[in-house]
Amino acid sequence: MGLESMLGKIKDAVQGRLYKNCIKEYERELRYQTDPYLLWIKENEKCSAQEAKEDSGPAVGVVYMENCGRNFSLSKCNKEYLVFASENGKIAANAFCEIAQYFDTHQDVSIVYADEDVWMLEEENAAGGGSKRRSEIADDEENAHRIFPWTKPVWSPDTLLSFLYFGNIFAVRRKAFLELAWLGSDDYKKNLYDFVLKATEDGRHPGHIEKILFHAYRRGKNRAAIEEEIMHDTDFIGVGSSYDFIRESAFARRGLRAAMAVDEKTGISYPVYEIPDKPLVSIIIPSKDNESVLKQCIRSIYEHTDYPNYEIVVIDNGSKEQVRTGLEQFRQECAFTYLYQPMDFNFSRMCNLGVKESKGEYILLLNDDMEAIEASWLTRMVGQASLKHVGAVGAKLLYPDSTKIQHVGISNTVYGPGHKLRHLDDTLSYYYGRNRFVYDMIGVTAACLLMRRDDFTALDGLFEGLAVAYNDVDLCFRLCDKGLYNVQRNDVVLYHHESLSRGDDMQDENKMKRLMKERNVLYRRHAKLYRQDPFIGTLMNSGEPEYQCRWLEGYELVNIDNGDSRIEEAKKLPNPDSMNQAIMIVVEDCGKENFVKTAAGKGKEKKAYYLIKGWAYVPGADNARYQFKLLLVNSQGKVWALPLQKRFRKDVAAILPDETNVELTGFCGWIFEGTLPPDTYELWMTAKDGCSRQRLYRYTEKKLTVE
């Protein structure tokens, strides 16, 4: 064999190994990015070996929930902290350490709960062993077994009266509850529910560890079948009339007058709080040129309301004379105050005017396209709003004459405030009963929003700088800032003839621009809540209607370094004549973000940042081989290199069916303010072949202005 031939074979062998490594890394990254929860685990659960040891918390002991029967007693336990956990699952390796650390750093908290997920068991391995303890099941570090995270809300007192949303794991300071009376039922579930209700009274608010510290065992034919079953489940501790005596005892201890009402279709119990003096409720309805719809709304109130003391105030911002005359005549049939004041549409101003003209102790903001369909709706809402800790109360809204969901509370998603479960069928329950139980939420819609007048006036009403959208969200955010809870009553149901008043904002370009402008106003007023919702957690606040793990953009991941260590000075660009400009690039976002994020490292200070994102690929090549960087060239020709994170782009792969390994063509990079000198920078992309010395370049025709 000649020397040239031998060197060729060596070169091919080396390149073959390099290519296998590229493919292996590409497939690994693709697997993570096509399963958002695996990606979240990868980025959020990097703990040291010491943190992963269960015995790292010597002051922590375990009490299996199933053993909490009639004769259980905290006095028989000898650990400082006790973790209550189900036998039907396993405690996360770092749980003891996390719980001990939480109690050590939160001396005012005596009970805490954590998030959890599902450990998927194969049918043959799980048969007959659904309740095995952790020690009986071999540890399996393959995260693919972990599915369906349950990210629990911050302390939610009204949700707890629906069911034990602490789930399969919570922990207590043993000494804090030694004197607490144990229910002593043969049913451990009733004992635990009673214990938690008592343990969270008298100002003892629980804490929440926003980490997955428990893996509940579930078995099924496959992942899809397991997730489908869990998604629609409502069989939780506290659900059903058999627990009502526990809730009623809690009401008595708390000095509340309430009775439990059972929904015969679902078997779910709901508290109906009594208000002996039946205070006046002012129903405020803005309307213009919607005569038939408004009449239907008002008639439905008179026909389907058992609450005896209410007034209706209609604010009309300039209906046609024919409509105005028709409404004046309609007042003879159904009494209401009619405030006619022509002006540009401003929902906030109209509502505020209506409140000033009203006399009620409670205010109900109601769209003119609402329709009451059952008698107890207002009674239940007023009762809920009478509780001292409650801010705004909302109702479940369905599309007319259907079981299709329009509203079951507002969630503050990554794309902005939105309605989860919209357009889904309400005959099914979704994600731990989000459309079934009474839930504390970040917000409820002003299409049907009830609150105390004193709170409304203390906040100066709705913010009139938000004329059309997000004014209700802003109001709810401000109520949260006051320490009040916004409550979604899913047992109160009305029909919403949505979009009859103004049309669909998402279908009109000008309205869409206005919507985005008002969203920015909202987050300038509430910067801390940008992309954050403490009642669903960061993992589940996708903009999709369903409750599902959301994709994490690279700049959102927790393990980012500060800008100074990510970007570095680079060599000048080669002569353009020597460049192979084969890269295809689309830059979708390039500029300064409106809101700050926390940089990693010491101090974790918040900084503004510049975001660059899009997608790029090399035509006719295997894109698994290439690593991309962004080059920023200033006006003097000085160059900086910015590493980019590859992102899964299913949409791009779909339009490039003839290209190879283009699922990860997406990219994103970010630069913290103060990292680069102020200037206007040309943007170039470079791609390095992992199997050879080849390097490609391409000018993006985009510029980044750094202030």
C-alpha cells in the first residue's frame, strides 16, 4: 500500500469518526428539543453529586401518606422536618437537601410543597407493582421515563378548598404542628386533607419549592395513553362530597357561613358563601349599537338570577338615535340606568363612568354580549368576593348553546395574557381540573368580573391608558400587588357571544398593532410579571390553549453566562473573494428587547439585552456537521464572535424536505447591554465544518444598533 493511499484511509477514518460524533451530538440535541420537558430537565436540574444524596438532609424524615391512618401521630416521629410523600412514586434524589435548605432560609414557613412529574412505567414492569416503594424499583437515570410535569401554583387558598393541590409531596416542621388535632379517620386521604387545611390556617401560609421533587408512578400502554388519562383526571384528595364535612369544619373554624353544593354531573363540590344582608351589586355594562344583544343580556339577568339585590347601569358611548330610542323604550320592560355619553371607545373609561353612577357595594363588570343561563351565578360570585383575601371573581364562559370553552381564567403566558383551554370541549376536565375546580388565578376577564367597590375605587378603577385590551389584566395584576387573590369560579357558567361588539382583534392588522402596543404598556406597568405567572409556573406558560410544556428560547435558559464571557473579539473577516458564501440565512429578530432579564453569575443583576434570532442552513450539505457563530463587525472593521444556540424548527424542516438534518436550523443569541461599544454593527454568519477545515461565511444584510 502506497503512502498516499494509507494517508487517505487514515484521513477517511478520522473524518468518519468526526462525522459520527457530529451525528451523535445532533441526534442527542434533537431528542431534547423535540421534547420540551427533557430540555427543561437538562437545563434546570444540574446538581452536584453531594446535592443528589438523599442522606444530605439528616434532619429530614419520610412519612408515607398511605401510613397516615387513624393512629398516626407526629409525636411518634423524631425528625425535625417531615416529608409526606406517596408510596406510589419516588422522591427525587435532591428533595431532602432542597427541603432542608428551604426551611433553613424561610424561618417563618412551617409547611411547604413542591412540584412533581410522572415516572412512566411499562405495562409488564408495572403490573401488580403500581404502589412499590422507591427501594423496590431500580434507579433509572434515563430522563425519558419522566413525563407530564405538574407545576403547582403559589399558595392558593381557594384552590386548596377544591382539592389537595399539594399533590404527592409536601413537608412540615414537626414541632409546629404537634398540638394540631388529628382527624383520626380510617381513610388516610381524609386525614391528610384535614391536616393540611388546619396547618394553613391562622396566617400559616405554606411555601412552594418550584422544583420537581417527586416522580409519581403511572403505567399504561404507551406515553400518549398515560398522558391522556392524567390530563383528564379529577380523582384527587379532597374531590367529592365525602370530603365536605372536612371543608365545613374549616368554614366553622374560620368564622365563615358557607354550604357545599354538589354538581350532580361531575360529583365535584363547590362552596357557596352566605351573605346575610344581601348587599347591592351594581352590574356595569358598556355598549354601543348592540341593541338586540344588549337586550338579550339584560333579559337573561332578570330571568336567571336568584340574587335579590342588584342594579344595572348601561354606559352607551354613542349609539345611533334609533338604537338609543329602542333602549329607552326597553327600560319599561327591564329597569336599568341608561348613561348615554358619546365618545371614542374606551372600555376602561366607560366602566369607570358607570361605577361612578352606581351605588352598589359590589361591582360587576359585564360585557353586553353575555348571557346568564342559571340562577345561582351571581349569588356564588358575590359570596366568593365577600371573602377578605379575594380581589376579583370570574366565571366560566362558554360559547353560546355549546360546551366549547371561551374563558376559564387568564394565564400570563410567554406570548402575553391569554385564555387557556379556549375552544376545547368542557365535557372533559383538563390538567388537574383547571376548568372544573375553583382556582386562584393571575387574572379573570372583565367580560364578567365581580369585586368589592372599595377595592375598585382604592385602585382608581380601570387604567384608562389601556382603552381596549388588557385593562382587566392590569386591574387583576394590581389586585395581586395588594396581596389579594383573583378567583376563577368554574361552577359559575355563562354564555359569551364573543366578538359581537368589536370583532376579532387577531383578524385585523391595525387592531393587532394596537393590541401589541397595549400589551407593551401593560408590561411596562408590571415589568416583574413579563413572561411570568406564579399560578402556573414558567414551565407551563406556553401560549398554546392546552396546558403543555413550552419551548424555551435559548436566551431564556437558566445556565446562560453573562454577556462579557459569551461574546469575544475575533479575527478580521477574510477577503470576500476567498469566502464560500453558501449559507442561507433568515434573521427574524434583531434589536433591543423591551424588558430586562437576569444575568447569571455574581449578583444576578437584571440587565437589558439585544436579541438576534432566526434560522440558517447550508444547502446541499449535512447540516449536522456545522457549528454556527454570528460575527458582528463595527464601523471600524473590528469583529466580535457570538456563539449561537441551535433551536428546533419544525416549520423550517417542513419547507426544506430535500435538505439533510435541518430540524435544528433555528438559532438565537443575546448580548447584554454594556457588552459592546455603541455603534452600528454589520451581521455576518459563519459555519465551521466539524469534519474538516472548511469554514463558510455569509453577510446577513441586517444591522444591529447598539446604544
